[in-house]
Amino acid sequence: MAEVKWIKIVTEFFDDEKIKIIEVMPEADMVLIIWIKLLTLAGKKNMNGYIFLTENIPYTDEMLATIFNRPVNTVRLALDIFKKFKMINYNGNGILQISNWFKHQNIDGLELIKEQSRKRVAKFREQHKKEIEEKNPPLLSPPNNKIRIDKIRLESNVTCNVTSKGGKIKFNYKTKNWENITEGDIKDWSIINPNCNVTIELEIMRQWLIDHSDHPKKLFRKFIVGWVKRAKTEKKEMTQEEALEKMEVTD
């Protein structure tokens, strides 16, 4: 997801009972600063309040102390207080999450990000459509005919290294190719949306990731599943334009 540049802190922030109790505790000011830092870090991650280094590596107390530039013992004290007051929680993998994150979300900011993403996708769709048309001019006329051969061409241009070994799905931004996608993965995604041509969608996703490499993604399996779920239902025969119109991005 895109980073949220600001979060919501209501003017009644210091009227909250938990905050009032914290204010009379030892090192109260430091603890409250750490709470604000946690909220802003969660906003940067923009993952429904989850805070982690990577999807498989949770932040340790020492890591947070380094990021927040605060003594590790103070960070531990603050986290213990937040956990006791149910201001934070940890999932089964030890990843920290801000409880009731929706209270701190900047809804207007999130809507703005969605609108900006929609415009970027529309621009990308138009550019990609022109590129494909230039490489594969129509073989049949009139242009409104359903051109089966165009679908075959589009599929033949897909760059996806399918393997039988499996592993964590990655997109290699250096080679600009997918890695560790198995035939089983493609079958599973086809089940999610039976009318979606997963092979074509993977190519469109690949092009989108290349064009947006300044904001690299990490949760690629989740990204692909979300994309496939939102893919427009495909007819038995379709034009290039219909294939390109299937793009919907969850950022």
C-alpha cells in the first residue's frame, strides 16, 4: 500500500482515560512520545495498523529503540503499558498492531491515495494499450470484431518463469520477471476467478510493477490474489482493449 503522509489525532487526545493514567506514570512524556511514534510508523506502513520490518520479520524492542532514538528499557516499558491497556496487540507471528487502528486513520488521506492510484492505473492502461497495439496491429477488420488471434498474441508475450519447485513468490525488479510462480499457483488463482485469464493478468501486473518500481511491493502473493479477484470477467473471445480494461490495482 501507499504510505499515508498524515494520521488523525483528535483534539480530545489528552482527555482519553488511558492517556490521563499514563500521564501520572514515571517517564510519562517519553511513553507518550513513543505512542505518537508508533502511530506515525503505522501510518507509514499503512497495513491496517500492523508494524513490521518485513512480512516475516517483526520489529524487536531493540529495533524500535533504534528507530525511535530512545533507550530500549523505556521502549519496553512503553510497550508493556500499551499492551496492558490494550492499545496494541501481537499476532501469532509476534507482529505488533495498533488496536482500533481505524480511530487514527486519516480517511480523507486514504481516499486521496485511492483516487491518485485510480488515475495512475487509467494512465498506465492507456499507455500499455498503445504499446500493444503498436507491436500487434489488428489482423482483422472492422476493429469492433472479436479478434481471437490478438488474445493468443497477448498470451505469447507474457514473461513469467513458471516452476514446479515453488517457494516464496517474488518479483525481481532487476530482471523484471516473476519468480517462483508454480503451475499450482496459476490453477489456484484460476479457481478464485474462473473467468479470469491469469496468464494475461500476470503480464499486466508485471508491466504495472515495472512502471511503479519507485514504490516496490513485498507481499506479492497477496498482491496477485487481490488483483485476480478484481479482474474483469473475461468472455470466451475478447479484444485487446477488453483485456486491458481488466486492470484494477489494490495499492
